[in-house]
Amino acid sequence: MANEHRRNWRELCSAALNARDPDELLQIAQELTKVLKREEQVRRDFREAMSPMKSAGEIRG
């Protein structure tokens, strides 16, 4: 998995526009969903970690 290239959402959207095969489009859409969920979780985790209500002990874990 370390050698696997992860495409960003912009690359995936472009690939979806160029997809000619419905199965290929479905695969791209599924990958896009995963990428967007991953990015959303990263942002949510960051906001929670930066919340002024959190103490240093809560942030560490």
C-alpha cells in the first residue's frame, strides 16, 4: 500500500468526467466517496484537537 498512488478529489472528478464505461465510473465514484470522507474526518479531528475547550490531557489522548 505504500507504493499505491492515492488520487485527490480533483483527479477523481476529472477521471469521472472522462470515464466511458459505467463500471469504471462507479469505481471512481466509490473512490471519490472514500477520499472525501477521509478528508472530512481529518478536518473534524483537527477542529476537535484545536477546540479551546480541550485540555492538554484530552488532546494527547
